[in-house]
Amino acid sequence: MIRQLPLTLCLCSIVTAGCVQTPIIEGALPGQRISDARAPNATMHMNRVVIIDRNLQTEQSSKLAVERAGSSSNPTGTMKVFATIRNRTTFPQQIEARVQFFDSGQIPVEGPSPWQRIYLDAQSIGNYVTSSARADVAHYYVEIREAR
Amino acid sequence: MKILTLITTPLAILAMAGCASAPYNPANNTAGRATVYEDVRSSGRVQGIGIESQDIASMTDKMMRDMLANPILAGRSPSPRIIVDSEYFRNESSSRINKNLITDRLRIDLNRAANGRMVFVGRHFSDMVAKERDLKRSGMVDGGTIRSTAAQAGGDFRLGGRIASLDALDPNSGTQSRWQQITFEMVDLELGTIVWSGIYEMKKSAQNDIIYR
């Protein structure tokens, strides 16, 4: 019976390997949505300020800190969004920010807005403040990149 | 031993299945195909110290959002009639620019976003409207299907503004800098008061070897 053990394992491996078929690439590819616990930032989170430029922030280090961010309502019912960004470096920085607005169903209703330039002195803070054009807005998504 | 075989075989299969976890699909992080098109909202390959597409897109968007957040302009009932054109929007700067690029974009962005909260009077089309009204009233054409009015619409507010600049030139290096200030003001067309103001400014410096046409 001991002799049968390697044979069993060998057969088992062959069967398992046989199941792994090479996929055939043909036709249009559906868009992908990355949902993987190892990449928690690979998806979009509403009501968040994100830095999309690796020159400004990587997993290990960052030149900026997003100190405050939030939203409120204007008297006309449109949404006001703000983000306070701190320059962590001892150099002046120029960054750009833009916003996209979504309704309560997370359907995009506006944007993206044009990039707005923000000048940050060394170690200082700067603010990005903007408003939605429409009143039926429930969520925002602010992106920041290095100015160009 | 038969029992041992029965135990080890499923274990071996499970172990192999465990190795086959879903692969992480990394991004194909390479540049896209080269093209002559550029994003009008970002700086392009040809850059100078004048007013460029990204400046116009940025300033009109900022003014549009600010106006729509203002209850004097966007919170009235009935909706105010607004004239946005380049008639009273002056270019006093050293930048060569077609002012209609700014006022047309602002009016169209506002009209699309306002969704009835503001009504826009096409004063720059008034001669077109006058000609058609004359044709209708002379009997040359019929009255159309919408309605007839005693006169064309009068405006409640009208955009005025100014593009101004201050230039500096370093003759040694040929570097030129230009500070540009663009002001936008909405004027009450009865009282003459300014009910809303907006300002957009920028300063650029470069070897000014770009020609704007």
C-alpha cells in the first residue's frame, strides 16, 4: 500500500494540472473592476480627497497631508466642497485639484471640473474650495496632482 | 495503509487547490499612444506666458460655480434674465486673446448648469431676432408656434469685466513675466449696482518665444 502512495499523488497532480486550461483571447475585453484585499485603494471611495500623483505621494512617503476635507450646502442648494492641504516639505509646491460630483445613486452628474492651481508655501497650508453647479449632488471625489 | 492513501490523496488535492489563488491583475502602467490632441484643461506642449486654454477653462468654471452658489443670482423667483457677452468685457492686457472665448464658455456653462435658475438673453443675437419679428409682423411669414411678445426680453443683470496685465522683462536673460488679472462683475441693469464679483489671477514667467494668434 505504501507503494501506491506516490502513484496516487502523481496521478492526482496530473489530473489537477490537466484542469488548468490556457484561456483563449478573442473578442472585446470587458472593463475590469479590481477587487482585491491586497489592493484596498484600487477602488474609488466617495467623499474622499485622493492624491493621484506618485511624485507627491507613494506608499512610503508623501509631500502633502490632507488635513481637513468636507462638504456643506450653499444657500442655493449646491454643494460646497473644501480640502485643506499641508505642504510637508521645506520647498514651495504647486499642485492642482479638481472635483467630480455624484448623485445619491453615485451616478456622475458633473465633472470632472478643470484643474485649479493651488500654491503652497513651504510648510504651509492651502485650501481647495469649490461648489457644485447642480443641487442634486450627494457625493464628491477630489483629485490632487502636481501642477504642470 | 489503504487508510493512509485515502487521507493523503484529498489532502494533496486541497494543497494544490490552495496554491491556485486568484491572480492580482497589475496595471499596465505605460504611456498611451502618441496623439496630436491635448487636454484643453491642462497645460499643453506649447506654453507661454499668455492666457491659454487651461486658464480659460479654469476661470470660467470657477466663475460659473461661484455665480450658481450666489442666492442673488441663482436663488430668485422668477429667475433673473442675464446677459453674458463680450460687449462690456474689455481686454486691456498685453495678451492677445479673443474675449468671446471667455464669455461664450461662461454663458454656455452657466446656461447648461443653471437649468432654469437663470434665464439668458441672447443680446448678441438681437438683430437676428429683430429681423424675424419684422418678417412676422409684415405678414411675410406666419407667427410661428410659440407666442408673440410686445418686445424682446430685457435684461436684469449683465456681465462686465476686464483683463489687465503687468509685464516685466529681464533684458539679460530674455525672461518675461506677466501677471494677469481677470475681473468679472455682474451689474444690475436698473440700479447700476454690482451684485456679484469674481476675480481670477495668474502670473507666468518664461522665455517669451511663443506667438499667440
